[in-house]
Amino acid sequence: MSAKLMDLAAAAGVSISTVSKVLNGRPGVSGEKRDEILRLAAEQNYKPRSSPRPATLIDIVIRCIDNPWATLLLEGAYAEASRAGVGLAVTVTRGRDLGNQVWLERVVKRRTDGLILAVSGFSAGIDVELSRLRIPYVLVDPIGDPPPGIPVVGATNYDGGRAAVDHLASLGHKDIAVIAGAPNLACSQERLDGFRNAMAQAGLSVPTDYILHGNFTIEGARKAAQRLFRLPKRPSAVFVASDLQALGVYQAADEAGLRIPNDLSVVGFDDSPLANWMIPKLTTVRQPLEDMTRQAVRILLDIINGNQEMLSTRLHLATSLVVRNSTAAPCDLRSRRDQPLTAPVNPPTILRSKSEKKISAGSIDSDVYANTIAVS
């Protein structure tokens, strides 16, 4: 259905929402343009979906479920689906591109009404196949800029990168490094772009050696931090593109005998529960992960219920800086009496609270690359 609307919009040189207004008999479009759209619709044999039936099941497809980022996304989707009285199925791609034919056949077989996609990439043609099957979907933090007609929910990653640098610069740091996430993900690149822009605005240079990628893993960030700590001029602060990666930086700092924040300031990104469990507690940029999937579910249900204007949605929720104990002025700007007293930093132990909310899972169905968990 979305492909048909996109075709009409492109042929008429208007937005999808304008086409939707005309086809649904709403005002706000000139008579000449309205006639043109109706003529194109007739020529292309456009047939809108008959009266929509209420959604009963939606899928969220996510690249992993073994970190706090994924947990928060799942919590938001589950809460909103439950509120709307809709079932939720979870598919895990394990970081691989979406498009496995076995998964697609199962989506069709269980009559999924729509998809929330938080994945690393797509196999060629999967968008065309989903359009052919008339299965609407919403992207969460996509890898790039999707074409018109595909709804997107994300966060202000660029502003978050800027906020991290502004905070560190305000403390007096000049030698600030960055450990970005996966280079192929738009959210990672946006955080890096925000970092670079803020550094330039502050008049601070960024040596090439100060820009590394940790691929959103603990070990990747740990190895990147080790490289930074071996440089002739070690950075006094590091902006890390996820809280999970910050854990790797903490481990590398402990191995190098560096105290946080006395010898090294660290800013993360996400504000996941992990940030409060680390010692010292992590200063980080909060992105509203639960709200992102809540909004994605609402948009998807609106589309399923016939609101085609939602197909043009581009929603980016605001990020904000949360200051805790992992940042301080660089040691050369602090007098001895002003230095914070901190315990030796050891790699944090991640503990799960007994009161931690869990998603109840039914059967787990494995294929060559994906697990699908039915959630009631």
C-alpha cells in the first residue's frame, strides 16, 4: 500500500499526506491538483485497503537482546502494545541483515499486522517484499536516511554528541577523544558529527588518533581505549557512544592504573541502568529509548488503522545530559584539595535487581539466524 501512495505522490509532485487528503476526501488541496491526483489514481488502478481491521499482533525486530539498550527498547514496545491490547512478537537478528526468507514466511503465517524494525541492515529487496505483502513498518534508529514514505523514530543523536563535548569543555578539558559505535549506523555517525562540531565550536583540535570506533561492544571499546592510553599524549577525557562501551573504557582505565575521574573523565550515551551500576556512576547522554519504541508502536497502529499521513513521520526525541560522578576538571586544573576522593576503580560487576521487570517469553523458535519470542 505504501508503495502505491509513494508512486502517486511522486507522479503528482506532492507529498504522501497530500495524496492521502485527496483520496480520503479531505479539504486543503487545490482543485487542479486534486483532479490530477484522482486522474493518476485511476490510471494506476490505485485500490486503497478496504476497511481496516483492528490490529491483533505486531512484531519488533531487533539486532540483539543481550544489553541494556535492547532491554529498554523492548520494554517500551511491550508496554505500548499491552496498553493497546495488541500482541507482540520479538525477532532477534543477532546483528545480521534483515531479510531471511524463513523469518518472512513465519511473519506471513502468523498474520503479523505490522513491524517495528531496530536492525543493523536490510537484505536487498526486503523493502519491496514487505510492500508487496502490504505489511507496514516503522524504523527505529535506522542505518541511514530511508526513502520517503517510511516512518522513522529516533533521538537527537547529533545534539547529544554536542552536549557531551560542551560539558567536558566547560570543565576545562582540551584533549578529548571519542569512541564511536558502528560506522555503518546513522545514530553512531550523528553522535560523531555532533562531537566534531562541538569541538570545532570550542576551538579544540581533534587528532586522528583520538577518533576510534568500538562497534557498540564492551571489548571493542576496551581495545580502542587501550590504544588511546598508549598514545604519547593521552586524552584527559573520552566521549563514548554508548554506556555499554563506557564499561569497556572503565576496564581499560583500571588496567592502565587510571582513576576515573581523577585521571580520566568519561561520558557515555543512553542513560541505561548500567550507568547507575558503574563505579563511579557514569555521566551520560540520555536518549529516551522506551519512549522511542512506544511512539513507534503508536505510529504503526495508526497506519494499520488507516491513517496514511503517518507514513511521512520523521520523529526525533530529545536527548539530555545526565551528570554523575565520572567527569571532573582535568588534573592539571585542580589543586590537591579540590581533587575528588574516589575508590580504586575495578571493572564493574553487573547485577540484576530482583525487582527488575522482565518480559515473559513463550516458545523460542530458532532458525539459521533469528530467534522469535512470542510475548503475551
